[in-house]
Amino acid sequence: MSDDNRGERRLLGAVVLAVLVSQVLLYPGVPGLVVALGAPGGIDAGMWFLVAEFGAFVSFAVVWGAASDVLGRRVPLIVAGALGGAASYVALAAVPGLGLGFRAALAVRVVGGALTIGAFSLAVTSLMDLGGGNGRNMGTAGTAIGLGAAVGSVVGGALADLDPFYPVYAGAAVLAGAGLLAATVDDRAVGVGLADRGDDGGAGFRDVLSRARTTPGLLVPLAFGFVDRLTAGFFALAGVYYFQDPATFGLSAGGAGATLALFFVPFALLQSPFGSLSDRVGRFLPVVVGSIAYGVVTVGVGVAPIYPLAAGLMVLVGVCGALMAPATMALVTDLVEPEARGAAMGLFNVFGSLGFLAGFLVGGSATEALGYTPAFLAVGGVELAIALALFPAVREIAPGEGLLGLRGGAERSTSK
């Protein structure tokens, strides 16, 4: 691996980290923030506050990715997305002062989500463009995601205890910093943009989308991405209310943020080694075994009778997530051609954002109707079901992988 690759990997990882910090800063304080924005208290308003942003993620992730493939450039779009997202945070903080209501806040969240997903998805795609092993590159992305979420949850919880809008101001500053940092990255989009080849812009856009959508086996990592993010979305909403509810553990916003960090810290620190491990042993074991363990431990958090046990299980959730996440993203890179990576990662983020949406909706609706324990059982059960159902499919798209052998998908990851 060249020194240049290491430098670009670190810069792009820092951009991903900053975007995640800005996003997660708001999560621990959502119960108080939505009230400050004019909504009634309760988990329902918090659910729609998060759903608004992720609905935009779903709608625009592929648009950003395919546009970058057509243009043959990613960095200018990353910068535009990050700076636009920062502006949306400033606008969100201004909503109460302008006399606007909660619906206006939700509209701002939609616009902000449409912009921020460009910065996030294309920064991850730029990591895919680098050499040195897809598992290692996606491990860097996963480490940045986990560390960003860990820092955001702890700092955001502490800020929210001081003022519900402090995390919003901090998020704006961090996103602006991400945009400025991204501007220093060398643009290494693989291949020549379709627009540069003289193709019609619209046809090129359709072409890259078609290439990504018709890739054999791509639906497998997309399905895993969906259910993994469903669980993460559930924790981001229902988990925050669960740990703060006086009927369960009665933590403060800062305490809930620190508890989320118990998941995010091991999730971050183990991403890179587990990603490199998947380059050596293949994708099958990390994806399937990691998902099964992840589902079991998630259920455990919801049935834990005392906080120390729930906190310990949150650490295990992070370990299991770190095992499967980089291998799942690397599987996308293994399967698609370089010219369609932006669209493919956009599709992956669409499925992931749909998973977050489902997690928010399950977390809000199921918890409101049935209580916390049945909701945790449902989410953990979905993770287990998808792992068992797609067991043969993962085997098929990673042919010849032994239990500990470097074969199949792992070989492809080092050849592109």
C-alpha cells in the first residue's frame, strides 16, 4: 500500500467521522429538542424528527452516487453536501425564533438529509476507490462511522443537558469542518466519468444506475445493510427513550449518550481489524455469524433486568456489529465494477436508510403499542431471520470459501 493511499484513507475517514459526529450529536437530546421545536413530548414526535432526515437519505443517496459516477468526480459533491448540511442545521436552530412550528422543522430536516447523505455516501465511495483491500478500506469507513457515533453520542448528550440547541450548533460547525477537510482530498474516482466520454448526461446517469442494479448478488449485502441499520435505528430512537425512561433505568441525556457509546466504541475500534480479517477469510463468516450474534445480543439488551448487564450487552452488540459491518460493505465492492461504485454504494445507503426508517418506525410504533421488551424481541428476531434466510445466498456469491480460507470474495477484493 502506498503512502498516498494511507494519507487519502485517513482524510476520507476523517470526513466520514465528522459527518457521523454531526448527525449523532442530536440523538441523545431528541426528547428535549423536539419539544423545543414545538412538538408535544413523547416518542412519536422523536420518531418523525428522525424519519424526516432518513426519508431524504433514501430519496437522494443514489442520485448523489450516480451523479458522481457520471461526472467522474466525487470531492466537489462531498464538499457541497457537507456545507449544505451545515446550513440546514443553522436553519433548524432558527425555526423557533422565526415563530415557525414543528412541521417547518421537519421540512428543514428533509432538506438537510438530502444534502448530508451526499457527503456521507460519496466519502465512503471514495474509500472504495482506493487500493489496498476492500475489507481494509471499508474497515476504515466503519471505524470512522463508529467513532463518529461514539463521540457524537457522548458529546451530544452532555450538550443536550445544558441546552437542547447546543448539539444543533455543534453539528453545524462539525459539518462545515467536514466540507473544508473534504476540499483537501485528491479526487480519485475510478474510471472516466460517462459525461467526460461524450455520452449524453441523462443516458450516462441511467447507465450507471442500470449497471449497479443488475449486478448479480448485490441484493444480498443490500438486505444485510437494511436489517443491520434497522437495528441501529431502533437503538438511536427507542434505545435513547428506553435508557432515559424512569420506569426502566432513568438515565439523563448524558447517561443515555454514554450508554450508546458503549456500543459505538468497540464498533469503531474493531472495524479495521475485522475488515482486514474479512480480506483473509472471506465475507461469509463475518457477515452470517456476526449477524446471528448481533440479533441474539440485541434481544438480550431488551430483557436485561439491571443496568450493568444491559450496559455490558451493549458492548457485545458493538463487537458483533464490527464483525459484520465492514465485510458487508466490502461485499458490495467485491461485486460491482469500478465505474458503478458510486451508484452501488448509493443503493447500499438507500437500503441502509430504509433500514433506519424501519428501525425508527418499529422503535416508535411498537414501543408505544407494546412496550420495550416486545420491541427489542421483534428487532433482534428480524436480524436473526435475515441471517438464516440468506445463509445459502452468501455462500453462493462467495464461491469456494472455506471456513478459514482466503478464497472467493476475499480474492476478488484484492484484485480490483
